[in-house]
Amino acid sequence: MPVSQCRVCAKSFFKTPLLRYQNMPKAAQFLPEKKDLSNEKGVNLDVWQCSGCGLVQLSNDPVPYYREVIRAVGISQEMSSFRKAQFTSFVEHHALKNKKILEIGCGRGEYLSLMKNCGVQAYGIEASPDSVSYCKQSGLNVSMGFDEDATYKVEGAPFDSFFVLNFLEHLPNLNSGLAGIANNLREGAIGLIEVPNFDMILRKNLFSEFIGDHLFYFTKETLNSTLCQNGFEVIGCKEVWHDYIISAVVQKRARMNISHFTKAQEKIKDDIDQYLARFKNKEVAIWGAGHQSLAIISLLNLGERIKFVVDSAPFKQGKYTPATHLPIVAPDRLESDLVEAIIVMAASYSDEVVRNIRQKFSGIENIAILRDFGLEIV
């Protein structure tokens, strides 16, 4: 059934289609023969734009053979020369010699054979049994299948790199397809993704470029956003092949490593513990009831070791710190309830706070500032 919202971000289309073409060819492959003409009919194509991510797409059902890659490019010497140079540069630039590279949707191996000649371990996956058989007869390492969802595993995985050439635009479940690709890659794997260039189609008024085979019409912007929301970082994107193709070099997004946060927390805890050890129990105040100080008080279990928290904001005064329940008081509390020391946790305002303490509360000699590197005695 035709879709009514974006296939990628699930936001609504704009209220009316960009274009509505009637009696269009229903597919670009498997053309009808004479015996088929009495039952062969055109289809209507509705071209929509997502109101959220901006991606232009058809609302129509995909063609029946969308899982298969069918190319006529094998007859083009110019394209073969272009791909040889492109693949050679890609392998050399990303140090992929002898590494495992997967082509998703490899067809009859037209491009896979060129990549294999670049000195890599070339693998392919293809949904057409006839194409897989042809590839194997040609000595290519190809398995039959289609990465329908995030759990799909390709024989030979995980791979160091991958390439998808003019295939993504056919896939109705694009998010699942990209998730399936990512599931078969090593962390940080490099990829080459290419799609027809809708930026060029717009520039040159190529109104005849719409066809039922192509569900998506990517600009550089919408290709970038689609890939980013599906676990890939775009590290390069350009127009190639007479501007007909957008070529993106991507990297599988790695899980962020923020273990240094734990080390920083341990360092600040040690600094504050040593500082508090110099004074009587609960004779130290904290200045600042912002989110950073509230977090520090909780993370370092300071609730039982601090007398109160000072803050200049009237709407915070008379309240308590969440989770640790320390009273939040106005600065003038320091005139009647003297403390031995103050730890200033006021982020970018800390130096100004220290100057004010020096001017107004001269009896408080011990002041420290929480900095990003630790506790600074001032």
C-alpha cells in the first residue's frame, strides 16, 4: 500500500504532492513483450516531500524486484575506467589492502570484480539467484540474500569496509537496510555510498528522472541526514560521473568513549576530600546551586559534610538541594553563620564570586574554586 509519511523519519509529508504524474512506466526493468501488451498498464506516481527531514520520495509501492540489482553498465568502457580509478583511490586512501570489503547489492559482479582487482578480499551479497550463480561461476565470493533488518548477518562478517552503488534509492525499508549493513561491519568501518543526484536533477530541470524503481530522490543534504540518523558519519560527499551521482564516503559510528569522565570525577573527589579534611565537620559551605554543583554534591556524597549551599538567586533561597537535601541560603547568611571555608562551584562566574566574597566577607580566609582540572585553592 502507498505510504502516507516519510519512510525515513516518519514525519508527515507536506499536504500536497510536489508532482503527480499519470500513466507512467511502472518499472524500468523487465520490459513488456508483445504478448503482454493487452494487460500492461501505466501507473500514477506521486512525488512527495517530507515536512520533517525534507527528503523527496514516492509514496508508491516498490517495484517487485527491488531487492535485485540489475545493471547495464557492463557495456560502458567509460564507466569501467571511472570505477577502476575510483576503487583504487578508495582502497589506497583508507588503507584497505587485503581487508574485507562487502558490496551490498552486487548484481552480476560488474563492480565487485573491479574491486577485487584492487587487492582486497571482495565479498558480495545479492538477492537474485541467477545473478549469484553467475557471480560464483565468475570466481566471485557472493552469497544470496538481502539485509532486510538490523539482525541480518552476511557470510564472512564482520567487514572492514563496504560499498553500495545506486541501490539505496530502491529500498522501501531504508532504515532497516542501513541497520543491516551496520550490523555486518567492524567498528569504524569505512563505506562508499552512491545515489542518483537530485541536486543535479533540480538544477537541470530533468523532470523525466522519476520512475517507480527509485523511491527516494536524495540531495546532498538529505543523504547526509539519512545516513547520520542511521549510524553513519559522512566524512566526504561530492558529485561524480558528470554530476549524475552523489558519492559519499562514510564511517560506521563508534560508541563514544568517555571513560576520562570517571577519572576526572575521581580526581575531584580526592581534591575535595583532602580539602574538607582540613576543617571541622560541616564547617564548609558550597557557593552555587547550579546544575554542576548539585551534581557534584550528589556524586561525591557531600550531603553529610557540607553545612549549607549559598546562592544569589532569590528563587533558589529557602529551598533544598535535590537528592542531598542541603539548605540553600542567601549570601547574607555568611554574616551570622560564619564558616571556615567555602568551595565555589559557580562555573564561569566563579572568579567573580570569589571577588565578592573577599570584599563582603573578609572573615572567610579559606576559599577554593572547583575548576575543570580539579580544586584550586585561592
